[in-house]
Amino acid sequence: METRRNGNRGGLVLLFLALAAAPAAAWEVNGDAPAADFHAFDRRFSADAYFYPRHGAAPLGLVGFEVWADATYDSGFDNQPFANTVVKGSLTGGFLSVDRVGVRKGLPGGFDLGASYGATLGGDVRLLSAELQYAIASGGLVAPALSIRLTGSRTLNARAYDLSQYGAELLLSKGFTVLTPYVGVGIVHSRGRLRGSASELSDSSDRGIAYAGLTLNLLLPKITVEVERGEVVQGAVRVGFGF
């Protein structure tokens, strides 16, 4: 058991180091992109990059914690017109993926606090995100859990593209022996800014989001699959451990 636990920790540490010390980006955001294309890019990218939960509504409890790594998948991103004007270079694999590593910790009173570091696969956009969740109902043998979740994200060391986001959600889940299905809805405010050599563009939007997921609770690891609806539908997978 100890060997398996150390293996999971080692894998997460290696993924974190890979994100933090990634080689030169295969693609980057073009600071001199046309305004219309930038607005389309910002709406699509900000929806894909939102810090979705990928966990249920039940609180972790005072001694509970979770360490995790996840990745998203938007297969249609590279087919959009802005992919030729806003994106400089080629998307790795021909799709957009935002990869994150993070930690979530239980606090007193039904609160959970989490943070993550993320990066676009092969891209130059880095993200720092945080979440605060409060359990209105902790759930039980029969009753589901219900929580309010608040999120915030912003880009780090951006070259040409800045993004800041704030979200509020309602999250409902029901835990079974090894499976925890969950659903949620929320609203997200995003503000993107493009800094070019000759001009600066900005874009802001408010959008509703919805998602549904399923966690397989093996403890070592926990595996979550989530389907997310923002600007378009995308998928995400998370692997973590904790209790």
C-alpha cells in the first residue's frame, strides 16, 4: 500500500514539474490578432479554461484532503477561424487541452479550500486558480449533498493574453459505495485582454455553465470523468488521491 501511495505522489509531482518547467511553447497567442477573431477566441478559450470542480458536493471534513491532476479536451478548437489568426503555431495533437495539478483541503464548518496551477498543452498560457466551497447539506446515507462553490482564476506571466475569471455555482452530488455522481450549474464572469505591438483589445462576458460528472472512489486513486458545457461541450478527466 505504501509503495502504491508513493507511486501516485511521485506521478503527480512529475506532472507538476513538467507543467512548471515546460519547454518553449509550440503555440502562443498572437498579440496582433484582428479584433473580431480575438473576441471569438476569448469566448471559446475562457469557457474551456474555466476551473470546473471535477468533484462532488460533500465536504472533505477537517482532516480530509485531495491532491490531483486533470486535463480537458476540446476537439473542435483548432477548426475555428481564429485558430489561423489568434493562435501562432500548431496546437499539440490538433486539440485544446488545459492541464492542471492542484490540492483541496477540508476546513471546519463544512468549508473546503482548493488551489491549482495549470497550463495549456503546448501553449504559452499559464493559469492560477482557487476555489472555496461551502456545504449547505453534507449528505448522508439517503440524502444528497448540496454545496455553493466560488472560483477565481487568472493568467500568470502572460506574454500577450491576460484572462481573469470569477464563478459561482450550485453543486449537487450523491455518494454511493464507490461511485459519486454529481451535477452543477453556475455563472461565470470572464475578462480577457490582448496586448499587441500597436494596440490593446479587451473582451468581457458573462455566461451560464453546466456540468455532470462521475467519480470512481478507489481512494488510491480517485478517477473522475466530467462533461462540461460552457461555450461548447468538452470533456475532462481527473486522477487524484486523498480522503
